[in-house]
Amino acid sequence: MTEKQYRRQWLRWHAGYEKIVYKELLELFRKSANSIPFDFLTVDNYKVLTNVAIKEEPMISMYYDFYKKVGTIHGKRLGKQFNKDIKEFTIDSFLSIFEKELLGYLYGSSLSRITSVRQGLVLYLQEFIAKGVADNKTIIEIRNDITKLVNQKNFYRWQALRIARTETTAAANYASTLVSKTSGVDTDKVWISAGDSRTRRLPKDQFSHAAMNLVKVPSDQPFKVPSRSGSQNMMYPGDPSGSAANVVNCRCSSAVVPRRDKDGRLIGV
């Protein structure tokens, strides 16, 4: 498969993953916001009520569900491609290790992002209420306004789109690292940039993903993503260890490539 073919396939897959996650995010954000006891809302207590009502646990559970869903789909797709060369590769081996390691991965790598998503929703609602107070609206008017806001079809839409794009990149590329881990052969990974006008570039952006296109490294080694001040190590595009300027809205992919000896034979681990 050529670079262009892989990129087109990946962007098509990613768009599908994004739709799955976006829908789940909207449902959770609306449900979380509706958990606020609006009838008890006052000018003095709205910050406490919103902060207490919107909990982190449902968001952790949702992240686990969509990481599992996206990672499983993507892992199976990559595994199917791997089986064209590696007949011994089994989807069951991938699924076993993926499900075993996923929760630890989320708590170890993505918990700060989940916390940030929750805090972002809380702050968004608090600022909406604060604006009503500043506009001298009555508490009844504010309650009515926020109830209408929360139940709009596009409530928190742009934030949900951004989070869905960012997290599906991370989920799919994390799954690709486990495909490599369970393949039974030595592998490299290749950074495939989205390759359009939105792809990060220096000096306009803080990091350059355009410069990373087709960069190949061993699967157990990090990519070094160029930045204005040097570089940042990332195991794959969307890696939660990367800074926000390096991962938010990223649509790049990490392709897994089996190594071959000089005679073209696969190199076993």
C-alpha cells in the first residue's frame, strides 16, 4: 500500500471513529449538565452545585468504552492487513493484551485529559451562568436559559468535536502499538501526517507534523517531533504524554511495518 493510499484509508477510518466518539460525548455532556439541580440554583451556590453535580467517574467510564470500541475496531483492521504477511498473527492475542492493559493505560496516561474535559464543561456552564448574573437576569431567567442551552441539539458541539478528534487519534494509534507488540515479529512504525493545510507546520505552529511525514523509527522507540524549541518525544501521534499544542485535533497516524532481512524474509522477535 502506498503512502497516499494509507493516508486516505486512515482518514476515512478516523472520520468513522470520530462519529462514534462524538455521539457518545454529546450524550454524556448533556446528561452531566442535566444532573445539575437547576431548581435549587442561586447566585451564591451555582459554582458549588455545578462542580458537585458533574462527576468524573462517568467520564472515565465513557473514555474506557470508546477507547475499547475504537481500539478494537482499529486493531482488527490492522491485524487483517498484517495477516497478509504474518499468518501467525492472531486477533485474539491482540484483544487479550488490549483489554488487559487498557484501564491501566487510561489511568496512567489519560486521566489528566479526562479531568481537564470535566473541568472544561464545569467552567463553560459556570461562565454561562455568570454572564446571566452580569446581565442582571433573575435566577428564574438564568435557570430557564441554562436548561434551554443544555437541551439544544448542538450543546457543547465544538468542544465535543475537538475532543472526539483528539481522543480517537490517541485510541487508534495506541491500539497500533499493541498490534506491533503482539505481532511476533520485529516492526518499525512510520508517522503518516494528514498532509493538508491543517497539518501542523513550523513556524506557524509550535510543532511540525508535516516534517514528521514518513519518519520511521523502531516500534519501541519514540518519535522526535520538531518544535520551535527543539523536539518532543511521542510514542505515536496523539500520545497523551505530548503537550496540548502537539496533540489536540491531531489526525496523524502511525503505520506498523514488519522488518525484513536482506532476502525479504520477516525478522522474528
